Amino acid sequence: MTNAEQPPIGQPPGAAVDAFSRRRRILGIFVVSLLLPLAVGAGWWASRQALISPQDPLAAVAERVIFEVAEGRLGRSLTFNAVAEWEQAPLAPTAAAGTVTSVGV
């Protein structure tokens, strides 16, 4: 054993290593006690952001406006938000039961 590896006088062999290990353990517990709440908070915030449905930008519109489109020329341009609605109908009605999952072309 060299002088660098020997414990101080009055302490049993391995005491210096145990004190170092104890300090590392305490430091590790301290770091985990700081990082764990941060990680939980970040996860909570991220899940809230992912699960909250976005607000409808057109919900604040109080009045609907209907426009008629005609061919012609306009001396200025205007920007409007537009919403289009139509009923869904089958593209190709058939008497066969089931769902078409692929079509070979």
C-alpha cells in the first residue's frame, strides 16, 4: 500500500473510501430530489399541451357572410376566412358488404 492509498492515522482501512462513497450517495440523492420534480412537472406540462384540444379560430366570428363568386376583375384584394360544408356521399355505391382497403390500378 502506498502513502496515497493509506487512510489518515486513527481511521480504519477503507474509511476514506466509505466517506467518499457516502458523499457521492448524498450528492446523488440531492440531485435526484431536484431533477425528479422537474421531470414530473415537464411531463405533466407536455401531456396537458398534447391533450388539450385547440381552440376553433372561427368560434369568435359572430356573423356569417355569404359571397357570390362571379367572373370579372377586381381593383383591390380582400382577405377573408372561409368555411365550406357539404354532405358526404359514397363515391361508388355497391351492393357488396365490407370495406375496400386497397384497389389495384
